[in-house]
Amino acid sequence: MSFYDYKSKKVHYIQRGHGKSVLILHGWGTSIESFNRIIEDLSAHYQVTALDFPGFGLSDEPIEPFSLSQYTELVETFISHLGLKNLTVIGHSFGGRVAIKLSPKHLYDKLILVNSAGIKPKRKPNYYFKVYGFKGIRSLGKLPIFSYILAEPIRAYSEKYSSQDYKQASPMMKMVLSKVVNEDLKSYLPQIASPTLMIWGDQDTATPLQDAQLMSSLIPDAGLVVFEGAGHFTYLEQPNRFLTIIKTFIGG
């Protein structure tokens, strides 16, 4: 078990195999563990490194509510610390978001985006009504005169309208999620200079296929592979197909 010290906190990672370097960045709410089968297969051909982002798996929670830039800085210093060269990055969901924001640093030779986040969703007016309505009620709830009266309505409102990721997060990670979830990365996509493979499920509701199609049109050298019948976790739902495709792309 290996740990990287980052700002007085422990970041858990594993490194297995030899050959070309592959770095795996997991999605929100998961960890290295969700990639176990992928890591086992790839490490027979490549040097595979995977880390648990702060707040997930065996890593400590951040000391403050991290922004996306802070997660990106962590990965940048981690790559430098381990001396990873000729690198292929695999980023799933939130991990893809981090990899996209890392693109101006030119730290990887190839990029694999798996059901990646990064496109700000189009919201209907009722979404903003719910969000700002909740913020207004919560602000009132901080006042002594209303704190007791509004405690139960605030709890019920949060339970009804919060995402599953938000409900399951610790207090610290709730604040982190609120900071990172809505950052739109479209302006970063044309800056991705590396060949990019995109793998998506056509049934993905968390990061819809239309997001992948937009990303593919904005990344200069991108190819999109769609897994029919798969959702947000293509690497778990169709692992054999996933492995065949990414090993062909990585080469070696």
C-alpha cells in the first residue's frame, strides 16, 4: 500500500506492471477499487498507476473544500513526483474532468475519456427555481429566529432535490461537489493536443451521449466509440470490449 503526501494529507495510490505508463483517474463517488479488473489486465502489458482522489477510497479528505483546479494541481504534482513519462491518462467521469483541465500542461501523450464530465448541462428554469429557493430557505435557517422552525423543511427539501452523489457525501465532500460540479470545460477541449479516445454508453444519463458528441467536435484529434446498451460505467458493464479497444489505442 503506497501513499503520497499532499498538503499534510495522505493520497493512496497503487502502481503495478512494467512498460508504457498508464494513469487511471476514477470518477466521483468511486475509487481505485472500481478499476480492479482493468488494472489487473493492463498491468500485464503496461506500468499502471491509479490514485484515490482526496476524499475517496483510502485517501484522506482534503483539508479544505477543494476546487477542480486543486485536484488538477494534485495530479500534476503526483505525475512529477513519480516521474511518469510517455503517459496515457484514462479519466472516468470526474477523473475525465480533471484530465481535461490538465490538458494545457501537456503532461500526457494520449488521453482516454470514459463517460467524462466537463460539459455544463443545460438547465430548465424550474432547476434554478429549486436551487435558489433552497439557498434562500437555508440562509433564513441560519437566523436564530428561524433556525428551529425551518430545520425540518430544509432537511426535507434537501432530501427531495439533492443528487444521490450529494446525499452520500460527507459534509466536507458536499462542499467540494458544490464547487466542482458546474465548471464548464468547453474552452479547454480545443487545447487537448494529444490523440484522444472517447468511450461512452448510449444509455448514460449522468453524462449524456450528446456531451460526448460535443466534446468530440471540439477536441482536435478525437475518436468516439459508443457502447450500445451501456450506461455511465462502460468499463464495468462491458470490460472485455473496453480492454480490447483501449489496448489497441495505447499500443505497445
